[in-house]
Amino acid sequence: MSDAVLELKDLSVDYGVGESAVHAVRNVDLTLHRGEVLGLAGESGSGKSTLAYGMTRLLAPPGVVAGGSVLYNAAGEEPVDVLRLTDAELRRFRWAQTAIVFQGAMNSLNPVHRIRTQLTDVIRAHEPDTRPAERLDRARELMSLVGIPEDRLESYPHQLSGGMRQRVMIGMALALRPQIVVMDEPTTALDVVMQRQILSRLVKLRERFDFAVLFITHDLSLLAEFSDRIAIMYGGRIVESSPSADLYRDPLHPYSRGLLGSFPALRGARRELTGIPGSPPDLRAMPAGCTFHPRCPLAFDPCARRRPPLAATSPARDVACWLHATPDTED
Amino acid sequence: MAPEQTTAVLEAEGLTKHFPVRGAGRDVLRRGAAVHAVDDVALSLHRGRVTALVGESGSGKSTVARLLAQLQTRTGGAVRLHGKDVTVHGGRRFRAYCRSVQLIFQDPFASLNPVHTVRYHLTRALRVHGHAGRTARELEEALTDLLGRVRLTPAEQYLAKFPHELSGGQRQRVAIARALAARPEVLLADEPVSMLDVSIRLGVLNLLRDLKEQLSLAVLYITHDIASARYFADETLVMYAGRLVEGGESETVTQSPAHPYTRLLIDSAPDPERIGSAQRAELDEDDLGEPPSLVTPPAGCRFHPRCPHAMERCTTELPPRFEVSGKQWAACWLYDNGSPAPAGES
Ligand SMILES: Nc1ncnc2c1ncn2[C@@H]1O[C@H](COP(=O)(O)OP(=O)(O)OP(=O)(O)O)[C@@H](O)[C@H]1O
Ligand SMILES: Nc1ncnc2c1ncn2[C@@H]1O[C@H](COP(=O)(O)OP(=O)(O)OP(=O)(O)O)[C@@H](O)[C@H]1O
Ligand code: SF4
Ligand code: SF4
Ligand SMILES: [Mg+2]
Ligand SMILES: [Mg+2]
């Protein structure tokens, strides 16, 4: 595995302060390696978007980073803690190094400008020296990258389908050739042919430009195929982190298993879909012990009382579950 | 594809929508140019059946739903409710139509007004459609009944809530309850679950299936997830670049797709056996081709520039529907004369 480009250490994010604060992200340790595609999956409300915004300092109030650090290692430079950058440093960092495709971004295109204008404006803002013809060429190239016919460059956002708008946003994120690309549910509105196409192009581009991708989604099936590693989030914490193939073939955490059992399969015999019983935890009143225990079919003696730490079961796999605790696991 | 069924509740024939485009780049576009969003679509929805409409992003699925719901005027074709032509706009017959045919949108965040409670949304829908009853008690009963149908119980717990206090799945259920307030015969559900995560998704889909059975609803289920069509729809229709290209019983269409585009769609579905970057590298996405322009759609079969089986005639002649089996049809020259695909499995 290549070296770390971004290291989250003990990151916690709250909404609000004091008694009524919602602890949306709790003590997260996560490393993004150079050139890697890291998947982040979990139910709605588990804190995935909050984690992404927290680590890039894009949190809107009342969101606050309650603790931890985010180390960024640019190639050949001293590591910097993103959370401690000044505003001016941050602006430079954000634009040149990371690009984000926000969840629901398809609704954030400017309705009064043509797609062409919006794309070329982004390029001009960051590379003012480019010529207009050059920018238009880049815009064309980006559109073809995300599978939109060139003649739609002249369209306004409302003239594009939902999936087309989503693809324009992906193209925009890649316009600046960033080091780290964060994508929050970027393909939820797309058919599988298109998803596969965009993801495999993304993977090829990252081989060419060596950027790392944090890919947030609740669609585990595609994630398993395209990411190198997957981290599963539940109630603000990472509960399992494994290489994709291991996670898919042999999920260790009962919650990961539940997520995988919630998909209708296209191939093979029709099987009963199990889903996950119960509902996601209330972040204001987290269950004691393992936060998953009220919904866990395998809960046993220690689960309601003690919280299982995220611990390694093998060099590449971490899980937070008493079923997999080794004798030297500490509370 | 429903031989034993009675007549259709809602039917469309030759349904067409072209959006004019103006003032665009000189190279490709000229005066009178249009986006050919939907061309010659024929479909029929039956009581107690779910029909899935799957297809590429931008292929015209939402436009079909909007045309069926009369939210947009069609360029051509006919829509019939119980065999009667519907071309009315405004007036009592139009309101009656809107009551019978309800549309649920993809985005549960955008479809409810954030400043109003669940009670307000549902009460308003009941009033508009004249099902609010005459007394306060009858209204209360109607509200409880609606929330019960979408399994938001006890009702009191949800009535006072604002949309932002509900999860995505709960919001989508409120949107469904609001549609049911009209006591419709037809439910057009445009990607009702794609914004929801898997654990909630399953609940909403099961709910739709139960409702179809209890209320004998005819449901059009628009989705880009063909695996969910296999599980939840009786019949599946496949759309490509504004046209229907295949249709039939869901299990047949998903397990032995006939049209080359449907095969591409099925082959592209996530496959747990192809995990991680190593194996993945062999899959070359460039083989999958580009979606066509709808301003200047390809002549003949619109799939021909991407089709591995394209023949001479495919580039000039539009393929009509051919029977593939009693349970399936495809608009593809490979099935001319009813002969099975010479190319076999792709
Ligand atoms: N502005 C806010 N104020 C209070 N709580 C918030 C705010 N924004 C988010 N939350 C809460 O924080 C938790 C995490 O939200 P987040 O959006 O990170 O979840 P997610 O995993 O991205 O979910 P989804 O899959 O639905 O996008 C949720 O319980 C949410 O209700
Ligand atoms: N108002 C409009 N003006 C011009 N073109 C439009 C308009 N509305 C839709 N279109 C075009 O019609 C085509 C079909 O759009 P539609 O929204 O029906 O697709 P869809 O199949 O629902 O796609 P998705 O899966 O991405 O939602 C697209 O090419 C779209 O750009
Ligand atoms: S720690 Fe216990 S309750 Fe939690 S996931 Fe493991 S077995 Fe289930
Ligand atoms: S008609 Fe021809 S081009 Fe079209 S799908 Fe069939 S074989 Fe391919
Ligand atoms: Mg999110
Ligand atoms: Mg649509």
C-alpha cells in the first residue's frame, strides 16, 4: 500500500454545543492512501457526510469539530493539520488539493447559466491564464468523460435529466485535477451502465493523476467492486474497516452483514431480503455498550454494557464487535 | 404481457415529447432543433400490477411519467384512462383525472413543503380531493387511516412533525400517504427509493407492493435499479434514448434479456465476483459506448452505434416490436421472423 495522503485521528464532530449537542461523528481514525479508492458506507444519518465536511472544514453551523486532527501529507512536503490552517491557507488548500461532489449536488447548478458557462467559469477561476478556446476544449473533454453528448453543453440545468445534472457536477469536480476527491453519493441517480462507466473512468484517471478518492455511498454492491477498502459507519463511529473483497465475502460486523443482505440480487436464485430490523439509533440518546446491540441478532453478554473498541483482527482488517475481540482487546 | 388481465386502467399509445431547443451552439444545432425525449411509447398499466420502467439516465423515464400525469403536454400520441381519451386541461374532468392518477417524485426532500407539518400536507390533500369528511372526527379518522396505510403509527406521533424532523424513508411514506389521499387508481412512482438507503429502501418497496395488493392499484415503478425491478415488478419495460426497446415478465426480462441494450444493462450490474481493482481493470468501460445525442438521434435503431450485433439495416430502418417468447418482446432486428438471436449470449 502506498503512503498516507490524509490521516484522520480521533476526529469528532458535533452539531451544537453543550447538553443538547448531537454527536454526529465520534473518535474516528481513518487513513486515505495516495491513489486509493476508499469507500465509506452506512445507513442514512450515520454521519458520513458530516465526516466528509468535518475533515475538509466545510461544516456549516451549528456543526463544529469537537476534537482530533486531519493530517495532510503533500508529496515531498511537511504534513499539515488541516484543522489548524488559517483561512487564507485553507482556501488555497481546498481548491488546489481537494474537490468535493456534494450530496444532492445535482440541485446546486446555477439555473440561469448554460452548462458550458458554468464549466468554463470554474476553470477560469482557477487557471486564469487559459485561453477561452482552451477552456471550451476542456469543458468538452469533461462532458465526454461523464458521458454527456457535446451538444448538451448549451443546455440550462432544467433541460437536463436528474442523472445528467449529477454527471455535470462530477465533471466539475475533476476539472481542477485535485489530489483528493471526495464524492458524497455521486451516482445515486444513475443507471448501472453509467455508474460503471464513471467509476471506471475515475479509477483510470486516478492511476494517471495519482489522486485519492473518498467515495461515500449506501450502495455497497458497487462500492465493493470499485473500491480498494471499505469503512462501515454506524452511529457516528467506524465499526469495520476491511479490504473490499474481504468485507464482501466475509463481513465481520453483524451490521455490515445486515447491510449486504439488504440488496435485491440480480443474478442467481431469488432470495429472501432480510434488511436490518429496527431503526437507526437516536444520536442524542445513544444505547450504552455496543450502539448496535438493540438491533443485533447476535448480541450477547457484554454487548449492552461495554463498548467494543475498533481493533485489528488481522493486519488489514479492523472491527468493533465483541464477537471478534481477541484476549488482549481492551475496553 | 398480461394475457389473463382485464382491460388496462391507464394506457398510452404513440406517446411522444420533443422539447424545442433554441439559441444553442452553431455547429450542431439549427432552427427547429429539438430534444427527442420520448418517441412513440406504448404501455398499459393494470389493476393490482406493478410495471417497472427501467433505462439509461436521460432516456425519458421521468418525461413519460410527467406526460402520463398531464404535468406536461405531449407532442403526440394518446393517453387513455379506462379506454377514454384524455386531452382535457383544466375543468372538472381534468381534476377527476388528476385524482385517479397520482405521481410520487424521486426526491422526498423537495416534495414536501418544509414550513408545513405532516397534518397540514395530508389534510390539504384530503380536502382538495373531497375525502376530508364532514366533521372533525371524520377528518381525524381519515388522517389516522392514511398514516396507518403507510405504517407511520401511532399517527399522533407523526401528525405534528415537520419534514426535517423525519428521516428520508418516513418523508417518502408521507409523500405516498399524500398521493393515497386522492384514492387514486394509478400510482406513478418516479424513482421513489433511489435517494433512500438500503435499509429504508426495502421498507418503502414492500409498502408499495402491499398497497398495490390491498388497494388494487396500478403502479408504474420508474427506477434505474433493474435488480429491484426483478423483485418488485410483475412486468418490466426497458427504455433507451426515448424509445421502449424491450418488455415482458420481469423475471424473464432480467434473467434472459433479449435486446442488446438490456443485456448491456444486466452485464453492468454490480457483481460481487468482480471485486477490487485487480480484476476490475480487465473490464474496459470504453466497450460500453456513449449515450447518443437526443437532438440528432441516430437513424434506424437508436442503439446501433453501441450495438455489438448491429447489421446494415439497423443503421437505416427502425426495428418494430418482435415477439421473443410469449412472455417477452424486443424492438430489435435480431428477432425478425421470430428467429432467436443468432449471436447467442453476448
Ligand atoms: N444541521 C444539523 N443540526 C443537527 N443535526 C444534524 C445537522 N445536520 C445533520 N445532523 C444530524 O447528524 C447526523 C449525521 O448526519 P449526516 O448527514 O452526516 O448523515 P449521513 O450518514 O450522511 O446520512 P445520509 O446517508 O442520509 O446522507 C444525523 O443524525 C443528522 O440528523
Ligand atoms: N424542459 C426540458 N427542456 C429540454 N430538454 C428536456 C427538458 N426536460 C427534459 N429534457 C430532456 O429530455 C431527456 C429525457 O429526460 P428525463 O428527465 O425524462 O430522463 P430520465 O430517463 O428520467 O433520466 P434520469 O434517469 O437521469 O432521471 C433528457 O435528455 C433531458 O435533457
Ligand atoms: S458487539 Fe455485540 S451487539 Fe455489537 S455488533 Fe458485536 S455482537 Fe452485536
Ligand atoms: S436492431 Fe440492430 S442495432 Fe438495434 S439492438 Fe438490434 S441488432 Fe443492435
Ligand atoms: Mg449524507
Ligand atoms: Mg428521471
